[in-house]
Amino acid sequence: MKILITTDWYAPTVNGVVTSVLNLRRELIAHGHEVCVLTLSQTTRSFEAEGVTYIGSVGAGKVYPGARIKTAFFSSLVQDLIDWQPDLIHSQCEFSTFFIARKIAKKLDIPIIHTYHTVYEDYTHYFSPSKKWGRFMVAFLSRWVIEPTACVIAPTEKVRAILHGYGIDRDIHVIPTGIDLSRFTQAPPPERRCAIRKQLGIPEENRVLLYVGRLAKEKNLEELLRYHTKQNMQFLTFLIVGDGPHRDALEQMASELGVRDSVRFAGMIPPEEIGDYYHIGDMFVSASVSETQGLTYIEALASGLPTLCRMDECLDGVVLSGYNGWQYENERDYLEKLDSFFASAEMRKTMRENAAAFARQRFSSTVFAEKAERVYLDVLGESAVNERSACPGVISCR
């Protein structure tokens, strides 16, 4: 098959959408498909490189931090993609590149399959003072985007239920996003782990609670900082890895709470190094309820790191209570589970083994791509794929 993936977000940006797209593209190519990506340039210049078409754009940070909007309404590069004649389009975002996806799909009379990554009603504080009005707009936008698509892929049952609540009537396939497990299963050498701890000023004897992700209001890190004040900080470090618009406020809050000395802000870490940081943690923690799936949870489990996360539907079937971690409901629940974990060396060992084994079974990028491929074939039909593939394209995106 020839598959065009469209996404507003792409490398070098680091987030769940980019991780999903990179893994999907790599695995589809490994399965013998031709794959092109259409995304937004980080400047106003449009160009193509290594099978990725970048359309000129400008920043739109006032709408959402890091967001961009296309400036080119049409490009000869888009015409090149049309001439390539993809069999289908797999769109990953609802904004700029989706408009281009619709144009290409209409021109070629091919289907769009759309992955709904983001629960936007959890982000309405960026553009609307009214949560009720914001949710109405999100539901309206979601119906408008999905109306011309053949079907939808949702990463969790939570997202499928939300879309049904919006009145979406398309088939919705639940396919958990897979990750490249090899980046997380291999522990770094002991000297590397020691070097990271030393660089961050983490005492050798301290246990480490680890958070990895964007530092944004919807991630609810304030809750974890408040909980941290109730713990024995003499032998416990809370390590926060990542960056974002809320970092200054979080650092100030840590100082005001009197826990700044036991909290470390590591900042943004290169993707190729992030696996090393998981392996210096003892427990992965998160208070977010805004995730559609939460790839960092899966990365943590793949690294053999048990998780303690606020109860959320997106974690059903991911965090199994007492097996590879826990979902907590309130402060008392959080503190009790953490105390029991650190009180038992046998529990820590068993949970680490369970976490790694569970991730290998459920969340490999190969399984992810195979499930997506099955959806493609169901939408197109085997004969249609063979007929289209017999017609040579003018460019190769492999």
C-alpha cells in the first residue's frame, strides 16, 4: 500500500502524537508499504526531505503552546503527493494538515482514516474561559473533522466513549499506540545511572519518584508536589523530567511548599537518552486525567518501572492494581500505596518484573502497526489495494 500520514506535529517535537507517527511509519515501512508524511515546517518555508513534506507555517502559541498554523494554501509539494497517488490517508491531527488531507482525499477519491489523539475538552482553558462552551466547541469540531472520514482509530476505550458522547457515528477502532520497546527495556550501565544522579544532585541513598512529560496545567503536577510534602523527604527525591509552559509556576510552588531541595527539574531530555532516566526511578507517578493513553506510562512499564497514577479510564488495562502499579483516588490512597511499595523489597522486585513483561506483551510497535494495517485493508478491500499498487507513482517515500 501507499500510505500518506498527515500530522501537525513531527520530529524534532517530542510528544505522544509524534511518537505514535514515528513508530507507525517505521513499522509500516518494515512491513513493505510505502509511507509519506505531510507535516508543518518550523518556518514559513515549505520543503521535502526523506519522504517527509514540510508545509510552511507560523506559530500559534496563544491558541496552544507550540501550536503552528500553515501559511501555504497550496504547494507544488502537495501536488507531488497527489501525483504519487496514495491508497489512503491516515490523519493524526484535526487542524492545518487535516485541511490538506481533505483536499487530497477529495481529489483522488481515497479514504481518510483518522486517529483521535487528544481529548481537547481538557485543554479548553487555553482558549475559552467557559468549560461548558469549550466542550461544545470541541464536540462540534470533532463531528466536523470526523464526518468525511471512513473510520476512526482511538487509543483507548476512554476516547471511544468520549467520541460517542459527541455524537460521532463512524466506526471507532480501539488500537493502543505501540512504542519501540528496545529503547526502554535495556538498562544503561551502572556508571551512566550514577552519572545522571550525580549531575542532578540526587543522593546515592535516595529513592526516586519519577514524572516524565510536558509541564502544563492539565498535567496536575501541583497535586504531586502537595503530596510530596507529606513524605519523608530526607530519603526521597521527586524527579520531574520535561519542560513546558507551567515550569516556572511549578518551581515557584515547590519553593513555597518548602520541598525545593528534594525536587529536581531535569528539563527537556533528548529522546535517545530518555530511557536512561526511567531506569534511575523507583516509581513512576502521575496525577494527570487529561491523557488519551499516556505513552509515558507505557514507557515506564517497559523500563520495568511500576506506576502510581491518578485513577483514569485511559489506564484501564494498562495499570493493573497490585500487579504492575496502582491507580490512586486521593491523597491518603496515594501515600498508603507508596508506603507499602517502599516497605517491601520483594514487592518492588516482583512489580518491576511484572511491569516489563506486561509492556512486552501488549504495547510493541509491531503489534500496533499490524492492527492499523488491518483497519486499512478493511477500509480499502484487498482487491482495491492490489489494483492501485499496480499503478507506479512518481515519487518514493520509503
